[in-house]
Amino acid sequence: MNKVPVIILSGFLGSGKTTLLLRMLREAAAYHLMPAVLMNELGKQDVDGHLLLDVSPHLPLAKLLDGCICCTKKSDIQDSLKQLVARKPDVILIELTGVANPEEIVDALTEPALLPHVKLHTTITVLDAEHVLDYNSIFASDRELVHTLRRQIEVADLLLLNKIDLISDKQLKSIEKTVRKFNSQALFLPTTFSQLDLDKLFGSLPSRQPQPPTTPTLSKSINMRVVKAVQEPRVASKHATSFSRVQTLAISIEHDVVITQRLVEHYLEKWGKSLLRAKGYLRIGTKREAFLLQFAGKRTNWQPAAYQEAPYLVLIGLDLDVHLLEEDWKKRLIDSQTN
């Protein structure tokens, strides 16, 4: 079954995300694409949903209201995405609230129930050119929010500097210089009203009808190298093919393979600088005891679990060298069996 590509729209409140989303919905038909949307709003009232349905009356739309999708509403993401996948869209567009961290959504996409059905395609962060340089001072007392706004920039594949009609050329250069300190690899596009060439987003997506060659897509713009997972008899790994800098690698482990907590922790320590997150259910030692592994912020946590399905480990990181990660894991397994 083909996985549905997911495009994440991130950016602080009022930056122009909904304007971009509306344009993407209007022009999707020109690319022979049927989109679906997962929309998140902090308030109880559905404001943007009505705008989306005005543009696309038959749009498969899921709404998560009254909370942030990466905090209080995180548990609802799975059900919402499953409902959208059942409608068989060509692409799912997720519009985050202005205070959401895109990393948390990438994390949710790698849950066992979703991993076979969706894959991250692109993360877009829309920046408000008039205010972006002031956020650090405005929100200085809220370190968590400042961190979130910074992560919105750092993990993006496409940085849209919107509302440039409200700033000077000198300010634009200053903003780009500052933003590049946090993300030197993303495609950086100054815009007004979130206007950009949508070939950069839609051009690389499989459509329902053949299309003529398009202009270079985002995947070429950021020179991503997609590595195919190598299949081995005892360890099957699946790389979630993505044009995003944020990549995932899922490693399935056969029941008869004996692993230890020490083996896993040494592996994560080696690659920790590249990893944003790691998680999975693993059977440890000769007694095959099930544990939930959580790795974040260079800390590893193990919790006993009643998990009965096949063990697995999911790695999430920026610009991962999937081949090296796979080969190192296989080597460690082989060495552990022979020692």
C-alpha cells in the first residue's frame, strides 16, 4: 500500500499559514491532486474550517479544536489521520497552531498505527517578516515558547519569509542572516501573501493523471539524498522516504534476536547528535521482557510494557545517514550474537 505524503504547515500566529493553505487547496486540482486537511486551532470555535470548505466544499477535513495538536490534542492525531487516510487522498496537509512544535507531529507520524499509512514529505515554516526578529525579546519570559519558535525554523525544509512588503530590504537581509544561523539548508523564499511556485511543493507528488515535466522540486532544491533501506534476513528496516530534512528509520526486530538495554543505549549514544527522537517497543534479554523505550534530549528511559506485537525501533532525526545507521545496527547485532 502506498503511503500518503504529509505536508506540515508551521509558523507563529498570524504569519500567513492559512493564506498559504487556501492557495494550495485552490491549485491542487491543477496538479491532479486530491488533498485532505488536518486543521488545529487553539480556540473552541472553528474559524478557518469554514474558509477551507468555501474554497473546497468536498474537502476531507479533520479538525482538532480547543488545544495544541502537539500537547493536549496529541492523542487525537492518530484517529484524525486514520479517518483522512480512509478517504484515499493524494496528500494530507496539516496546519498547526502558531505555538506548535513540528517535531511533535513528525513523532506522531511514526506511531505503529500510522507508520504504514503516511510519510512526511515536507515541513514548511511561514515567518512574519514584520515581527520575527522581535519574538526573542517579546517572549523572553517564556523559554518554552521561544524554544518552540526556534524549532519551527530549525526543522523546516522550506522557510517562507512572508509579508516582505512591510519591511525594508535592509531588514530582509538582517532576517535572512539571523534565520540562517538556525537553519542553513532550508530553501528560503521571501513572499507577500504567501505567494510561491507550488511546483516546489506539489511537483514531486504522484498525481492521479500523468503530468508534463515540472520545474525543479523542493527535493532538488535542498539536494536531499534518499537512501533505500537494505533488507537483511534477520533485521528488516524501513526508511520513510521523504523529501524532508526530518527523516525516520523504522527497524523491525525478529522475535528470536536477543538484545540488551546496553546495546541499544550505546547505539543511541553514538548517533545521539543526529537524533531528535527514538522510541519503540523492544524485548530485552533472554527472558524476552517487553519494554517501552523513549529517547529524547540525550536521555533514555525504559518502562516495562504489556506489548505483545513484533518489536521495533523508530529513529527520527535531521539529515540522517540511513545507510550508516542501518549498517551500525546490524553490526552490533551480529557482534552481540558472537560474543
